[in-house]
Amino acid sequence: MLERIRTTRRYARGFVAAVAAVAALVLAANAGPAKAAHPEESEQRTTNPVKAAVR
């Protein structure tokens, strides 16, 4: 027959699981997209807005 788990142990497991979940979410949020390999090239490329010719 299965042994009953003490209440304090059950709450401790839940707390540890919650801390692990929050840590995983914080690490995932801070991952972000990768930076460009050559940032100076991406800064040089600019686009000029094209004005529509009205006739």
C-alpha cells in the first residue's frame, strides 16, 4: 500500500516546482533573438521612402 506523503513535504515539492518554473521562464525571456554578425553593415543600409507620383 502507498505511504501518505506529509503535508509539509507536499508543499515543499510544490514550492520547488514553482521556483523551477519561474527560473525557466526568466531564462527563456532573457534569451532573445541573436545579434547580427556584422552590426556595422546593418546600420549602413537605409531605405528612402518612395513617394507616389500623382498625375
